[in-house]
Amino acid sequence: MQMDKATYKKYVSENAKKSNLLMNITKAFVIGGLVCCIGEALLNLYVRIGIGLETARTLESVTLIFLAALLTGLGYFDNIAKHAGAGTLVPITGFANAVVAPAIDSKSEGFIMGVGAKMFVIAGPVIVYGTIASVIYGVVYYFIR
């Protein structure tokens, strides 16, 4: 049985789960802020134990990537994201999850055609379009300058 557009819209509006927008925004803000605070705490910790600022910044990023990948592998990242929504999309942790999750899902297909081929299914377009945008920005900046 096919539904027309109006019938489908009515069906969806009657059956779709209503979301609490204010609560979702608040959770995303708090969890995203917490991720950023953890990053800042790591940076301060690394600097305090005597690591140079540039190296500490790198270690901070590596640690956040490792923690996001570990939480994804253990199955906790999805549970956090279910409540935090966009708050888990803080670029570095969201990107780590976007690489690790498809790799884990494709593990049964082998390391080459599974993990290797599908690892960047989600993150790949981000890399491509980010690179293209940076090149365009660089060219525009070159001519403006």
C-alpha cells in the first residue's frame, strides 16, 4: 500500500517520538563542554609535569583520540552519544569514533576488505572536503594578501 505525501506526513507527526529540544541542547552543551574541559585538564597536566607546550598539545590530542577510540571499541561511546547527542561530536572525539566504529563493524570481512576498506567510510568525506576547503581558502588568502 502506498501513502501519498500528506498521509505520510500525518502518520509521521502522529507516531514520531517527540524530543525535548531544550533538554537535548543542554545535554549536548554540557557533555561537549565536559569533553573540552577534559582536554584542557590533560593539557594542563602535561605542561605541569614538565612537557613543553607544543608537545603537550600533541599529547592532549593523542590522548583524546585514544580515549574516544577505546570507548568506541568497548561500546560505551554510543551510549554516551545517545544522551549527549551533538556534544560528542567535538571534532577530535567525533572523528575518532567515525573511524573506529566502521572498522569494528567491518571486522568480520577481514583486515583488508573489511577494516582497511571501510575504516574511512564516514570520516573519508570529511577529510576530502576539509582538504578541498583548505586549498580553496589558501588560494583565496594568497590572492587577497
